[in-house]
Amino acid sequence: MTVHEGGPSARDLEDGQLLKELEAIHRTRHETLLHASDDALTTHTERMNELEREYVRRHPQRAQTSSRTRAGARARTGEDD
């Protein structure tokens, strides 16, 4: 298993572990943004991106809610394409 400063490589995590890591990093994101050092924010961002890219790589056909797309957002606000 590849290990780096931010924990095990996202590719090495089992699906359940990957989801737990994603939940934890998203839960701590706001506080990190507001109160962490620049280095800590950079590390947090890099790890979050790594985990999210791995999730999307594993689940390219994940369920997508139409209201979470640009077209769906425009429809909600009445904007044209």
C-alpha cells in the first residue's frame, strides 16, 4: 500500500474506506479553509482532490441529479442557456 503524508493513496483504499475518507475530509473542509495555515490548506486541498478524483474514476456512471447540473440550475433560476 502506498502511503504519503496525507494517508494511504486513494487508489489503495477499499470502497468503504474511500467513502469514509471523503466524508471526513468534507466535514473538516470549512474549518480548514477558515482557520488553517496556508500549508495545511494546500495539503487538505490536494488530499481532497485525490480522493474525489479516485471516487469519480471508480464511479464514472454515478447517479447525477439533474438539478445539480448547469442546465438544472438555470431552470431553477429561470436563466437561458
